[in-house]
Amino acid sequence: MGEIIAAVRSRQDMEAALRSGVSIIFLLKTDINELAQSVKMAHAVGKKLFVHMDFADGVGKDGAGCLYLKGLSVDGIISTRASIIKSARDNGMTTVQRVFIVDSHSIVTAADTMQKNLPDMIELMPGIATKAISFFRERVSIPIIAGGLIETSDEVELAYRAGANAVSTGRIDLWK
């Protein structure tokens, strides 16, 4: 079985994630004024914090933004943008590239893109797309995170059986 990742969008979710049994937190909505405190709180309880750069208000969506987050000791970044993934990797950061699967063509295109970008992990969305998870598992050797629309333990199990290494979810009851 893989790992559950807390997908956090609010202060209340962050507090629940800090008390939960997860070891990784995906901070999906934040701003430059809250980041240092979020990193400090996560690290104080032994959790890794990844910041979704596309939704980090006040942080540049470029190499300078990556360096800023690295300076705060953020454990890694999440982005849908290849340029941000490249900048973060160039600066020695752990990267998660989010990919939205909408049809069969997007599966093939995304797999080709991952082979070029080489993020550390891929987050496939929606996470209930087990066909896409299996497709990626057969074609890339990058760890796969299933994220989006996962709301039950059965859906978590299906994602793992399809080949996901981890599941990110905003459902607090699944953060066990």
C-alpha cells in the first residue's frame, strides 16, 4: 500500500494535517506571508511540505520563486508548468508535476512530456482515473501520485491497485 498525502487548502485543513498521521502535506493554497510559518509548523512535527507554486500568491512563478521557496526550506514544489518544474529541478528541489487527464490523447501527450521534464513525481488528476495510472505505470519509472476526486477508501485502494505510489486527498477522514 502507498502513502496518503494531505491536500491542504485552508488554515483549518493545515491544523488537521499537522495532527494527522500523514508524513507529507501538499499546500495547495497559500501566500508569501504564510509560507515561512507553514514550513516551520510542518517541520516541527516531522512532516514534509510541498508548495503548489501555481497557487502561492506573491511567489514568482519562475526561478526566483523556486529559490525563495528553497530558502524557506520547503521540501518540494508542485506545478502544472514545465518551466517551473525545470527551474525547481535546476535548483535541486524535489518536484511534483500535476497532470490533468481529460481524454486518451492527453494520456499519451502527458507521458511524453514527463519523459522530457523528468519530475521526481507525477500527480495524475483525477486520481480516480485508474486507466491513466496503469498507462503511466507501464511507460514511466517516475513515482505516481493519484490526486483529485478521491473521496473513499475504496477509491484509494483502486488507485494503489492501478499502480499509484501515493494518493493526495483533501478528505481529512482518509488521512489515517
